[in-house]
Amino acid sequence: MNAMRSSHPEAAAESNLPNPLPSSPGFRDTTFTENHEVALHRWVPWIAGFSGSFVAGVLDTVRQRGKMRVLDPFAGVGTTLIEALKKGDDTIGFEINPYAALACKVKANAGHYDVADLDRLIARFEAYGAAASWLHTRPASARPAGFRSRSPFFSDTVERQVLACLDFVAAETTDWLKDLFHVAFGSVMVSFSNYTYEPSLGTRAGAGKPDIEDADVFGIVRRKLQEMRDDVIRFQGWLARHKPVPRATVHPLSYLDHAHRIEPRSIDVLITSPPYLNNYHYIRNTRPHLFWLGLAQTPADLKIIERQSFGLFWQTVRSGPPVALQPDLPHLAEQIEQLRALHPEKAPYGGSGWANYAAAYFNDCQRFCAVTLSRMRPGGSVVVVIGNNILQGIEFQTDRLFAEIAEREGFKIVDLHEVRKRRTGNSIVNSSVRIGAARQRVRLYETAVELRAP
């Protein structure tokens, strides 16, 4: 076992938690990149996701019955749901980001699609693009009025094709075909825009890349549709092995606010990865998708989602009064107070703002554990993938702190599995690791916290 990694030895003294195992059978590497080549998972690139093989391994390891009910409270684009469905399990997902929720729903429902109807859609779209009659008519669709960007998101030539694509799908009357087209378009739209993920969304110019003046938008979208069509057939083959066919339910809602939609003591397994304590702004990084697909109309729509998000964001709590820490963890309270005392001259942009963010985050961890305990079957398994984080040079061992909070709420800690020894990127806003002023080198890692309901 590894030695405890912490710049705060007092944390070790107060905790009897197991040290993370370097690796465990069934708890594989979580890296999402392998999903880029796997049917259904490859539909939507998602930086916050984990690998399908990790989920499959966990399901095999914790399975206690033939058919289970599997929950992912932060479902993202549906990795947990798809893997559970492939194994014959019923699934429930919650996802607050409207674009991710749409992708999750479209993927989870793919077992029920009529491939002949999808073939006809693809054929109509190909003919529409080839005829080029859209070049000679004024598009009915328009650039979203509420969307703003530092530089034009699409070039004029690309945008004309984009609007023609949106005109095409607006005429579609079958809901699932319309949704599937929107997911296909959303998954590739950044590739022909003047923006890029590095890993946060920014201009191509800012990343040292040339702008995209022209692109074969119709060809790119058509190829994506064809890829999705092939995956639908494969997925339906997987599901056909199970009788009855497993069911999926996707709620485009906050789990913390709407967990009551799940019957008490009805979940066998929960596998998830909540937002990390790194202020990665999932909503802002999908802002183009939300606006261009009509999922948001004004910036105020995004603010509503931000205020309902797990852990909130630094931007939403930095200027408010001090946020009190609710979990009774003295060593965590001490760390937050150390953070709060840093850089008072920067006001909310200094330690006080980041301390509010950290306290709000761990308060939501406690709320998550309390809500989840009431939904789990006795003896049910909970696996939460989470990593350590650094705020203003102070390391928070978020995995161990989360485990302690879960134990205090009534869960039994089974183990802490180290699933990634090194996490890519130090995307932590204004952390001293990022700006090169850290007092000591800290390794960013990722842990699967395995819990069991009493």
C-alpha cells in the first residue's frame, strides 16, 4: 500500500482510512480516452468522463444478483448507463447539463430506435447537402441571440452551412431523430469552429492554431450520423441477449434536489464521478452547444444551472459571506481556515473566496452521502471516482475527506482504489501549483472510493 500523501500530517492522525491500493482487480484505469474508439461511448467527447471498461469491471466485481438497478447521479454523457444496460441492468441517471443530458438520453434509448428510419434521415440529409439549394435561400435559422464569444465562433462560410443544417433538423417531426441529429451535430461542431479545447474551451488563435475559414460541415455531420447508426445496430444486438430488455431513465435534473424520484432502498449499485474541487466549469465549456442547439436562450439560463450544480463554482460563492463547513471534520475545517487566511488583500479573489468554494463543495459531499444512503438497498455498493485537488497551494485529499464524510453519514468504507497515479493537467484556477509557487510538489491522482450501505 502507498504511504499517505498529504501536506497535513494531522489528517492521518485523525483518520483510520485505508491507504489507497495501487490497483485492484475490477477497478481499472478510468481514462476516458479509450472511449473514443468504443461503440456508443465514442459519440460525444467528454473530458469529465471515465472509461467504459472501468464501469464494466466495477459492475462485475460488486454484482450480488443477476439483474441489478444501477444509478449514476452525475451521468454526464452516459458511460455508466450504457455499460449497465449492456450487462442487462436497469439504469437511472441524473445530469444537470442539458447538452450532456441530451446525449445521455439519446444513447441510453438507442436500443429502441428504428434503424430504417435513421437510414432515411441520413439519406435525406445527404441529398439536402448535395443539392445545395440552401445556398440560394435565406436560412430560417439564425445565430443564437444570447450567445457571445470573444471572436466569431464560426467563419461566415462555415456558419452558412451550420444554419442550413439547423434548418434541416428543424423540419424533422420525429423527436428521437431530431435529438439524435442534435447530438451528432453537437459532438463535431467545435471541430469546424474557431475554438478548441486545451482542455478548457478557448480560441484556436489563443492555442496557436489557425482559424478555420471553410469546412465540409455536411460531410462531417453525415459521417458522424453514419457512425452512430452503426453503433445503434451493435447496441441493439447487445441488448437482444437480455430478456426482458433492460430499461433506462434519464432525468435532466439535479440529483441532490430530485433524488426523491427514486424509490427508497431500491438501488443495488451506484457508480459515478462528481465534479472535482478544481473549478472546471462544465457549464461554460459546453456553452456553444447549449446555445446553438437551442438548449439555452440567455446567460441567465446558465446561471440557474450553476446555482444548482454540485459544489457550486468559485464564481458563484466567492463574494458572499463566509460559508460555514457542515461536516464535523476538524482537520478539514483547519485546512479551510488556512486557505481563508491567504491573500486577504485580494478580497474575494484571495483565500476567502476559495475557502467559500471549498466549504460549499464539502457541504454538498455530505448532502450527497445523506441523500444516497436512503436510496440504496441494504448492502448496496457505491463507487465514487474522485481525485485530490490543490487550492492556493494547499492540497485537499478530496478522496479521503469524501470517504470520511460518507462514513459519518452511515456508509461502511470498503476500500480506496488508486485508479490513476497521475491525472492529466493541473486545471485549477489560480492554484500555486499552476503558477509555480507551491511549497512542495504534489501529485494529482484519482481514487475510486468503494462504500457499502449498511
